[in-house]
Amino acid sequence: MVTDGDSIDPLLDHLQRSTPLRRSEAERLVGEVLAWFSEDPDSFVRRRHRELQRRGVPNAEAYGRIAHELAGRPVPGPRLSDRQIRRVIYG
């Protein structure tokens, strides 16, 4: 699990009290969430672009969605213009 010491013990305790999860399941869940949100902005941009491309979303629309999603993450990434997003994706 991705933690530093006992810093998430209160969260794990809360999850055990408020859900039917066992401790090991709560630890795995929290680890997955932390890993999801620790993705760096460039990796996030590239991953989301691939996902949106597979769904047939045009680039002009995808860039706007990606910028909006990046800004709305719990630890927001930098505000990127369409041009900056294109550079991250295509180099």
C-alpha cells in the first residue's frame, strides 16, 4: 500500500466503520485511489487523450475536456492551453 506510516489509519478506521470492507480491502482501496491521483499531469493528459480518441471524441473537444478535468483534480495540475496539451500528447 502507498502510505507513510500511520497517516491514513484514521481513514482506514472510518472506512471499516462505515462500510462492510475488511481492513485489507480498505487498505487496497485507499492505495488504488492514491495511485490514481498521484499520476503526473503529463501522464494524465496522454492517458485521457487516448481514452477520448478511442471514444471518437474530436481533438478540439478532447483538449477542452482534458484541461477542465486536469483543473478539477483533488490536487490540480497546471492550467494548460490547447497548444500545451497538444505538445504533451504529440511532443
